[in-house]
Amino acid sequence: AAEAADEGALGTVPMLARKGRASYLGERSIGHQDPGATSSALLFAALAEVAR
């Protein structure tokens, strides 16, 4: 799950933000990783570390 979350966060880089604060940037949001996806990936990585 942690690896999938990390891949998903990286997958947001080419996307156009349509919700949240990043949506105000419009086309300039393309090329930046989504902070919500990144924090979720960090949460899953920490959870996986504790589970080990």
C-alpha cells in the first residue's frame, strides 16, 4: 500500500489541479506533485514502518 501511494503521488505531477488551492494556479499547477497525495504517501510509509 505504501508503494502504491508513493506511485500515486508521483502520478499527480502531470495533472492539472481542479480542486483546492492549487486550482487557482490553473495551467501552472502542471508539473507539481499534489501535497495531499504526498502527505498520504508519507502516512502510509510510516504505517508500513510501524507494522514491520
